[in-house]
Amino acid sequence: WFLLTASAENYAQVAMHDQLAGLRASNVMSTDLPLISRSDSLEDYLRELLRTGRRCHLVTGDGQLVGMITVQSLNEYPREEWANTSVQAAMLPRSKILWTTPEEPVLAILEHMQSKDINQMPVVAGEAVVGMVAREDILRIIQTRMEVGGMVEKPS
């Protein structure tokens, strides 16, 4: 039983590696960046979450990126405090955000996400945030590529 389980896990790892080979962050990132102002309240953030369904937003202030906020950040505050708590108070500051670059291999990004238990990573080129990579998007790509099998050409 142990060998069968280990063999199945090894096969899944190889299949995942094959499906992601050659893909870079720039191939899978979303360029539609979800933004929210640091001065908005957590209640405002909840409304934005419900409107867009996006579970992670980049936080801006004075035209600059200052942090990131997620559903988990929202849930760290009691509901009755949301109207009077700013997004800035609940966000992860820019200095603590894990970033990637457009050239980073997707397999490395996924491994980093798994080891750090994060679901999204902003993609930065120079000083500009150019996209966002989400774990669910990577997993959807793996699933789609496995469904279509050998019909997919690998990017160069």
C-alpha cells in the first residue's frame, strides 16, 4: 500500500512538472489588478470582495503600492470593527509581500507558494506591479493541459 501511494504521488509530481515546463509567470499572470485604497474601511473591502469575487487585493496610497490584503486579513478582525478599521491597519505591508518576476518559472512559483502557504503573488517588473499569479490559476492550467493531453505545444 505504501509503495502504491508513493508511486501515485511520484506520477502526479512528474505529470505536474511536465504540464508546467516552459511556462513563466508572464504566461499565467492576470493583468487585471484588483486594487483598493488603504483609507477604505474593512467594510468597504468586504463590499469589493463580494462584488468581484477576488480574494486578494493590492492596497494603494498616494498612487503607490503600499501592501496587500486578503480574506484572511479581513477575518482577523471582529465583524463589529470592520466599519471603523482601515484596510491599511489589516493589510500585509509591501515590505513583507512575497513577489515574483515575469521570467520566473511557474513550477518554481507554485513550489514557493506551497512552501510559504500563500495563494497569490504579485508579479513585479522593475518597480511596477504588472500582474498577479494565483495558485488556483496554475492548478486550472495543469488540469486543462492534462485534459487535452499531447495536443498542447510547450511555450518557448
